[in-house]
Amino acid sequence: MGWMTKSPVLARLVLLLVLVGCQEADHAPLGSPVAEGKPNSGIVPSADAPLAEETPLAPVHVVRRADYDLEDHAAIEQRMKDDIFYLASDELAGRGPYSAGLEAAAQHIAREFKQAGLKTDLIEGQPFQVFHRRASLGLGREQKLNWQVEGRTETLTFNEDFRPLSASSTAKVDLPLVFAGYGITSAEDEYDDYQGLDVAGKGVILLRHEPDQRGLTGKFAGKENSEHAFLRSKIANALKQGAAAIFFCSSEWAVNENDQADDLLNFNLNMPRDFRPSVPVAHLTRDAVDRLLSSGGHPSLADLEREIDTDLQPRSFPLNGAMARADFKIINNERTQKNVLGLLPGKGDLGEETIVLGAHYDHLGRGGGGSLAPWTSEIHNGADDNASGTTVLLELARQIQALEGPHRRRILCIAFAAEEQGLIGSEYYVRHPLFAMENTKAMLNFDMVGRLREGKLTVYGVDTAKQYVGLLRKHAEPHTLNLKMTRGGYGPSDHASFYSRGVPVLHFFTGFHPQYHRPSDTADLVNIEGLRKIAQLASGIIPELATGDITPAEPGGGIAGLGIASDLPPGESASREKPPLGVQVRKPGMGQGIEVRRVISGTPAEAAGLRAGDRILTWNETPVETVPGLIGMAKGAEPMQKVPLKILRGTIELEVTVAF
């Protein structure tokens, strides 16, 4: 479940931050040259890393059964156990955005939908509704580089002596070598490492950073880093000079005085999307370069750097007789984020109306901004959040095949991606529906349903259709479920996207726990019997929704649907959900704060006077710099609290107060 707090009360105050149509950042702000490629001890293929040609997707688990006995509780629980233990396995590595684990989960869901008998050739012959594509690069398993000096050959070791960088191209070269200092040409600093040096068609060896890093002369940027220090600038300058290969090594300042080990840079550099040189680019250890210099009788890197720092004069020279032979393989991959759809077609007079069953299948991978254990990079398996809801969805896909009758609504099962990033998958669907939203009569959402305790099940949205309370009570009783029925159709999960379009919703939830958004949310803690009961509760409701009347509590749904349901039985305990802040935001780009994309009518945001285009700068005097940060601040709000927000409207700073 995205954006939930550890308290159900605070959960109702959570932001509605739907990041719709926003491309993910391709590179972080480059505050220092180190930020372009942080040291990394080695390439370790994982489900969160770019796929390389030798890194296959996790095998897709398939439950092979000819049919499904819907009365055999043990068989149902075994099917559900198989699903959740696979989806929450280390093999899928937390199903993070764009990861191999997320793709494996999508393939598993698609196969189970098809095996259950659902129609899956829905979008260009596939069950996948792709809403984001991201090209990524990976390293092939075999990378080769060796030096040849006067007939002697030294073979360098991949991931120990050298590593190609993502700015590289796949290439096989045999080139003479040149040492070109820091690779800087700066007229304002009266410094040019390439002056009088012919590098056309050759491989250049370059130091990272820039001369006088201690800032003794005031040139370049002093103790800071000028634009010449960045790898992108050095690569562009080397290409301008005609270099045919580029080999970087770290400067002595970085290794000895900035407390950085002489580790190889991570393969992935934060570079502009369109910056793809057509030459090999690699990072080498200082020791590998020093061995080359020594074999040709040249000064060491440390000596050369000290000489340059003494008079700020370049010390570039050709390495006569030295050749580099490189064979680099860079793999182009495309990763997607996509919803997975399976359809049970409708029949008769109701056949053009739709019931949606949904659950999100993504999670946090190895943590990141949404983790409540940010100090670790362990796999966040996301068993309860939300392998549990996905497991219920898969079981419902099997059970709805038993629906009969001449007239019934179609049932569309959707496993959403990118819920943890802001309901992106479900918001994309309601903007690009497979079937018209005005004919979508109900949506049932399952998110964090794996921890049923003492039979207590919370169901949100009970007042959004007049029939919901009666149906819930009728079908909960055989399974000894103790329902807590909660009014209001908004909340921090995918049902909110449908409710904002006027669709009556039910959202099933078994409550928070200490493992939420932590690596400890594992499948062995899931109540499998509870999952089965929730699935059977829903499978009892679905036939009546598919064939009977569904009356929205108030015409038009949306915010109006916050009205009290008229058919709550006397004495029934039901809490009322408060409206969320009510904004959609864009992911941070250039500029301050977080930009508001849309303000939803009737919410505290509208009452506070927020407008589309405003930038939220501070929340209660705390700077707002990231979407997860803004979400965290909202999670910390107290009931009835009034929160001052500083916003930027055009060029004018204003302060507004949000009253929950």
C-alpha cells in the first residue's frame, strides 16, 4: 500500500499525490563530479539493476491444475500460498520499479489470468497496458582490455582493474595511447591539456576532477568543482579533440584527501539521455595506469599531478609504443511499467457494463524513498504490501469462472504497477480505460490483506454504493469476519483513482504492522487462511455486483460520495474517512519545491487556495524537496491540525494554511 502511515487515523490524512504522466528523472542533479558515478566495488546483477544479456528474468512460476475446486479450502489455501511465496520471494527482489523482478511478477500474473480462463489478448494481443518505458544500459558479461608496450602485453581484469561506463559504446579498438592530464581546455583559466597534443584517432588517459583542487590559486572553482571537473565535460572535450577512446582514473586528491578508496565507478553514470558517445569509455584504477606509465619509463600519476599543481601547466604527452586493445559490450535494454489485465466478458443486457477487481503488484525493491528502513539496501519482499492483494486477485480470477446466467456485467481483473510511486498505474488506466468509465459500475481493491488478526477486516468505501453494506454483512458472516466498515472512497491505494471518476469502490485492508515497508514484510508472516476467507468473501459479493443493482450513494460520485450511507444498520460501527489534501503533483524537475499539477474540488487543498502551477516550498517551515519528503510530512499531520505552507506562485511567495 503506497503512502500509508502506521496509524489508521493518520492514514486518512495522507496526501493524494498522483504522479500522472511524469517521466522518471534520468539523472540526478550533478552537485559534484563524484555524483556522476559513485564508487562501487563490482557489478552484482540484481532485479534492480539494468538487465544485461546474460541476466535472464526470473523463471515464471505456474500453478498447473486442470480445474479449481472452489469448496476445497485446503486446495485454495495451497494455491494462494504458492502465489504469495513466489511473488514475495528473494528471487523477485522486491518487485521494484523497472526491475527484472517486477517483470517476472507481471509475467506470472498474466499466465495465471490466462490459465484461469480469462481473456488476455486485450491490448495489441497482450494483457499488458504499458504506461512508462525506460531505456536502460547494461554490461555484457565479457569485457576485455589490455595494454601493449614494446611487445609486452598486460591483460587487465574486468571489475578489478577497469570497468566500462554507461557513456561507452559497444566497440572493439586497437589504438595508440596519449596521456592528456585532466582533459581540460579552459581559456578563462589559461589552461589547456590538449595544447600541442595530437589525440585524433587515439585513446586518451584522463584524470578525474581538475588541477589545484585545494583552491590555492583561485583558478577553476577553487575548492569547489567547476564545469570542467565533470565526466560529461571531459568526454565532450576529448571527442572534440578527435579521441577514439577515453580511459579515466581517479585523481590523487580524490583518493587520499577526500577519503575515497580507489574504487571503480559504478557503470551507470548520471548523464543526459541524448549524451551517448560513439567511443569506448572506461574507468581504470590508478594502479593499472601507473603500471602502464612505469612500463614506458614515464613519471607516476602522483608525480604528474604534483607537477601540474605546482605551476598549473599541463603535463600531457604521447605514450610512444603503447597501445590499448579493448573489446567492450554495452547492452541496450528497455524496461517498462505496465498494468496486467484479464477479462471475463459480459453477457446479455448487462454485458457492456464493467466491474473492476484490482490490486497492485509492485513494491519497493531494495528500499529507497518509500522505505521505513532507509539505512538498509536489503530486499523489501512486500509480502503483505502487496503480494497479498495480488494473490487474492489471482484467486478471484479463478473463482469468477463459476459465474453463470444470461445477463451479467463483464469483470476486468487489473494488477496495477507503480502504486508505490503514486497510484500511477491505476491513474493511467482511468485516463485510458479499456472500457468506458461511465459504464464502470464498481471497483474492488485489495491492498495489504495478508495480516488478518482475530478476524478483523477493514473495508473502506462502504457508503459509495447503497448496496455495499448489506452485501458485506451477508457474505462476511459465513467466514467469521469481523468487519470494520469505513465511509469514504479516497485513500492511499488504487481505488482512489476510480472513486475520483465517480465509481463506487470497496477497499479491503487488514491493518498495519511493524514490518510495513521494511525488509521484514515476508511471506511466512502472512495469514494464508485469512487470505482465503477474504477471497471467498469477495467471491460471494462479485456475482451480486455482476448481476444486481449498483446505486452510487450520490449521483456523480467523486467528492460527493463522502456522504453517509443511508443503509447502515442501527448501531453499526463505521468510521468516517476525512478527505485527503487533494492535489496531484509532478515529480521534481528544475526549480524549487514540488509543483502542484491539479487541485481536486472540495478538498482541503482547494479550501486553502492552492492552484495548479503552485510550487510547495515548505510544510510547516520544513523545506519540501522531494515527493517522498512531502508524503512523509503529510503522514506526520495530527487530526484537526492547521499546517502553514509556503508556496511559490509565479514569482511571488505566498503562505496558505491547510486545515484538515
